[in-house]
Amino acid sequence: MTTWQDEAFVNRLARLDAGHAHRRKHHKFLVDGSGRASGSSLGRALSMTSAVIIGCLAVLISRYAMFQTQGMPNGPADPGLAMIIDALFAFCIAFVIRMALDMTSRMHFSASIIGVFIALTTVHNLVHAYPDAWARAFSSEWVAHTTENTAPKSLYIRGRSFHLTEIMGVATPEAG
């Protein structure tokens, strides 16, 4: 024997299921019964690549915002602390951008963290390669400060430059 409460409950479940069906239809990657994500692997690759790019852009936006608000970097006593502050600010910016673009999965979060780390450690190489473009965006003094304190073709971690050729074990010919 069913009561009016049971019928109301069944009707409510049907309405909720209809709403979830609409959302599932528009979701890019659905998990099928096997636990694997279904959907286009090209779409997933593009989505993850864009999350990495968002992480990189977040670092550029954070550095630009810090330059506009604080001016030239003074070179704090602890470069590790400066890198942590830069990373936290970039994570916040990447989070806002990912939320605006509806990239809320753990994989997008991980990919944006990778992008932030890549940009934090390598963006100075772009400054060395294209100083005029960076001088237009920031200033020639900022470019001079960056090129004086970092080495080209290197990873910059906590105030130290690690040359990529040394990391990879490639011998460089001596200039003579």
C-alpha cells in the first residue's frame, strides 16, 4: 500500500533525475560503468593543455599585477618566500580563471598547478629572449633587473639559476 508521501517522493526523484539527465547530456566527460571517462580524448587533451596554459598565464598576470602595485622587485632577503608568495597569488588567479571557464575537476587543478610551476621557473627565459616586448609590458628597468639576476636557458628556483645544459648533462663548448 502506497501513501501520498511515497508518491510525492517518487515524483521528486523523477524530477531530480530529469535535471541530472540534462546536465549529464551537456557534460564533456562522463564516467561510464567501468569507471573510465568516456568522451573525446582529443577534447580531454585540449582541456588539460588549456589548464596548463591558464596556470602559466596566471603567473604572468600575477607578476604584472605585483609590478603595477608594488613597483620594482626589491629582492627580498628570502627568495624562497618571494617564490611562495608569487605562487600563491598565481594559484588564486588560476583558480578564478578555472572557475569562470568551468574547469573544476581535479585533473584541471593539477594541470594548472603544473602550468604555474612551469611559468614560475622558466618565464625569465622569455625575458632574455624578447626583452623589447617585456619592456613594453613592464619597464626597461624591470627587464634589466630580471636579466641581471637570472641566467638565460635555465630554471630559476628560490633565487638560483640552474642551467638546463647542466641539468641534462650536456657539455657546452667553451667560447674562445
